[in-house]
Amino acid sequence: MQLLAGFLLLVILLGCSDANQTYRVVFAADPLLVLLASAFIFSASTLIALSFYAILLSLGFKMNFLKCLGANFGGQLASDLTPGRIGYFVTPFILETVTGVPFESCLAATVVSGVIDFFLRALLAAGSTIYLMSATESISAAQWIVVLSTLLLASGSFLLMLSVWSKKSKVLILRLKRFKRLEGIIEQYMDKFETFQKEGARAKGSIGITAAFMCSASVLEAMALYLLSLSVRVNLSPVLFIFIHSLASSFTYVPLTIAGLGVQESALALSMHLFGVPLSHGLSVALLFRFFYTITDIIGIPSLAKFGYLKVIGKAEAGKR
């Protein structure tokens, strides 16, 4: 249903922007600039993988960086297929499978980077709202949606922070033992959760470099949007795309459609339209960005497939025993 809702939003957008004109703009895009933009998207994902690598190194684990890179792309591919990109949390399972690092450490690396990523995106989304409101009054009608998205990101960052660094989360989990159906599950995984929190506490020393990687990744994705806009002969300030990107990307975490399909494109096209860009050109940029972002994530198929294959084989062998 969410996938259908996303496609419906895209159909409505195409209808509003003149579908034929949008197709012409897309296929007339400068291939060199499009290729360069895709390289920027790939580089942004590489920086995210570097954040995992840096965190795991700080925890004392040495591994092949390419395996971290593959695991990150595998997690991103899973996030492309799930509401609110929640599938990205399969990443620690893939990391454990391809690197051999204990799951608790992989989970700590994923959550710590997630805390920083959500926090930075919330700040940028709030900043983009202020910037765009000062530039044009037309955005005022969508203020409540932007505020909701910003609050969602900030809440996500806060909840992840509590899970990894607060003792209150452990107290809350122990209280759930009052429910008999949960007692056995909690006792089974409590040791793992305590290990996860210990690893998270040790990972605090890598917050600075992780924040630098995450911030740089956001800038690279914004510059990819700028290059895509140039490819369809739209020339706006590159700084503007940092705000437009942060605003649009925050909508991908609203669990209305699969990975914000249709929602992100609407935000991108409408944000650019506020600055005089025709809807057909703004939507073209959004569609190109979605396409190449997803295409680069296909790199993660081998890691994702290896994880799935080993899990299936493991269950089969357990069943035989």
C-alpha cells in the first residue's frame, strides 16, 4: 500500500508538472554532469561507511574497509525498500556477517552514527526552514509538515541516544519483565544489550570524526543535487541546495511511503519551484537523484545476499540438528 501511495504521488506530480515535458528534460540532461553527480552520491555513501570503520577501529577491531563499504550499501539498499528507511538497521547484521566483528559492536557503530546523522539532519532541516522562510513567504503553508519532519528526526536522535548511552533504557527494559511473555526474551538478550551499551560508551571518543564524515556526506549529496540541476539547465546557488537537500531528505524518514517515495520528490520539486524553477525541471532533478541514489546502493547486493544466504543456511542446519 505504501509503495502504491508513493507511485500515486509521483503520478500526481507528473500530472502537475506536465509529464511529457518532464520526460524531455530528463532525457536531455547533460550526461557528464549526471555521471559526476552519481560519483558524488557514491562518495557520500563511502563517507558513511568510513564512520562505521572509524568507530569499529576505536573499539579495537581491524577489518577490510571494503567489507564495511559493502555492508553500508547493503543497509542502504534495504532502507530503499522500507518505510521510513527503517531497513537500514539491518546494517549491523550485515556488518557482523561480512567482517566477523561481534554484533553488539556493529550495532553500537550503527546506532552512534545514526544518532549523529539524525541530529545533524534535524539541525539542517530546522536551518533550511528558517532560510527558506526568510527567502520566500510561500513556504509558510507547509511549515507544519517541515516542523513535524524536524521533530521526527530530533526524536529519533534522542531515542537512539537513550538506547546507547542512558541507564534509563536498561531500567525500562527490566520493567518489561513483569510481562511473562517478554520475560524469557529479555533474559535471553539482556547480556547482549549490556555489552552493546558498553561498546557504545567506548565509541564516544569517535563522535568528532563521525560527525565530520556525516556532515561531509550531507554536503556531497547536496552538491550532487546541484550538479543534477545544472545538467537540466537550472542554475541556482550551490549553497541553496544544502538547505533544499536537508529539507527534502528529512521527509524520507516520515513512514508514509517506501523510503519517502513521492514525498521526497514533492519536497524537492516544490522547494526549487519556490525559487522560480519550473515543476518539470525540479521534478526531473528529483527523479534523477532518486534513480542514481538507488542504483549506487545496488553495490550492496552481494553483502546483503551473503547475509541472507548464511541466515537461511544457518536455520536449515539448526533444523537438521
